[in-house]
Amino acid sequence: MNDFIVCKKCETKNHTDNNFCRHCGEKLKNTCKCWVKKKDNYDCGESSCPGYSLFYQEKIKAQESFLQDHNRSQLQIGEEHRQ
């Protein structure tokens, strides 16, 4: 049985339960056992662990999504008034 995963970036051997390379920090699997979100098979979309800044990144993404939705609805209202 293979007890190691070889990092594609630096070729360091890592234990199969590692999420990230112990040498360079590169993500070893598509999903992780995330210690921040306390979830198995979680994909934050990052190539290295963002740690607690994951919450900040999610907050920024939510704000950007809200602003896009708000701007879209404002454009629709403006178009309705022009007609």
C-alpha cells in the first residue's frame, strides 16, 4: 500500500493524509480535510492553504456578488423608467 503522495511541484514525499506539501505548501489533492471549516472533502479553490483568511476571502466574494446583483437590479430599474 502506498503511504505517500509525491508533490507535483517539488517532488517531496508526503503522508497520504496531508492536505498540503510539508516542504512547499502546494495543495496535494483536489479537496482537503479543512481544519478551518471543519469539513471533509472541502475545496476552497486555493492552491495553498489560506488558513483563517479563508473567512475574509469568502466575505469579499459575498460582497462582490451582492454588488453585482445590486448593480444589475439598478440597471433593470433604469431601463424600466426609460420605457
